[in-house]
Amino acid sequence: MAKCKVCYRHCEIEEGGLGFCKVRTAADGVVVPVNYGKITSIALDPIEKKPLARFMPGSKIISVGSFGCNLRCPFCQNYEISWSDEAYSFNDRAEYLPPEALSELALSYRGRGNVGVAFTYNEPLVGYEYVRDAAKLVHENGMVNVLVSNGMASLEVLEAIIPYIDAMNIDLKSFTDSYYEDFIKGNRQMVMEFIEEAAKHCHIELTTLIIPGENDSDEEMRELSGWIASLKGSDGKNIGQEIPLHISRFFPRFHLTDRDATDVGLIYHLVDVARENLKYVYTGNC
């Protein structure tokens, strides 16, 4: 048995078995990712699509994803590569792209406006070793790295990657433990600690997807945005009010088709609520 240290679950994995995320296994008593360098999605995207509104606006970035996730969001927009049965089939059919090849690919697209690599689409940190290795080479080529994550990872994982990450968009999916624990099978405290530490080291933006009947109250948005506003930088000074928050609209998807899409008017209203605490608040999917 080997114990995984990526997230709060601390899965104890039998030799050749898999943890909760279905991509971390035990080999010779050591936990390693089976999805290392196995690519399911790659595209040249506007950086605003990550979404990042205040980091190198107008640029483009090579976006790359693998498979696997350590949450179980029933509304997942990328379920084909996150935690569906189809996602795990990519272990046998995903294309292998070594870190060196990814960094050279990013460099080859510089003439088309590319500024670097974004690790996104599935949850990148369940295979953080690939993020670390590739991002280091991207930096050596003078380009930037972006991480799009659910933030449910240990500070040990953050420490391993943060020297090579220039910007993050992190999901803060709700501000209640019941939402995290019962609805998406996660841990809010771990996400908050990850965000709090990441804010000291690189540019961060946050995203909250509004699910009707789950996390759509004024009270919760005030608490969530108020907490963001309290965050501090590495020098101890308050930076939270400057952290951008993206409030996004839900559409019925995957296992959550029992309710309508979030009302556009509600999204704009919650943006106004969040602006009581934050300077930069944006709508998403509207």
C-alpha cells in the first residue's frame, strides 16, 4: 500500500490499484500518475477563455488537458475527460506528449500570438508531476504557464509547481461545507487554503458557477466575496479586493439535468452583490 498526498482523501492505494481520482496508482510502493503526458485535449485559445480577465489580455495560449479528477461535480462540463467511464478509457488511447514536446509546441506557436501553456480541461493537479516537468521547460523557453484547477490539492503539491506557474484560475465552487461534501464530494477548507497560499505567489482569479437552488443566495455570495477580499499577499498586505471573481451561469449537463439554466438576471444581480467587496467581478456564460 502507498498513501497519496495530493488531496485530503490521502488514498491508500494497493500496488497497481487506483485512487479516488482514478489516475494515481502505486508502483513499487510509490504513488505515480498513470496519466503522465497522456493528452486528451489541446487547442490554441484566447487567454480570456480560461477564464483570465486581467492576465496578459488579448493573448493566446496553448491549452492542454489529460483525464481524471478528484471531485464528482454532477454538472461537469468536461465529464468526457474528467470522471465518466469514458474518461478513464483514455488511459489506453490518449496520445503521449512528453514535456519537451509540449514546451517546443508552445514555442512554435509564438508567431501566432501564443504566450505559453495552460494546464486545463480536466483537473491538472491529479497529475501534477507532468505540470511541474512541462512548466519548467516552458519557463526555460521564456514563456508563461497558467493553471486552471479546482484547487483541491495539498500545499505540498502547490509548493512543487508554484515556481513555474505565472497565473491561476481556481474554482471556489461554493462557500458551504455541505455543498462541497455532499454535492461534489470535496473539501472546502483544502480549497480555501490552496487559494490563500497561491495568492501569495502568482496572479490568481477565481470562478464560481451558480447552480440554481444550491449556491445562489445573496448571503452566500457576500460571505464568499468577503473572504476573497480578506486575502493577503506574501508581504502581509491586503490584496483580496483586487482578485478578479468570475460568476458563471450553469447549464444542464451530465448528471444534473433536473433544473433550468441559471437565470441571466440572477448572475448580474450576484455580480452586483460581489462588487460590494471586490473591485473586479465578471459574468461568465451569459
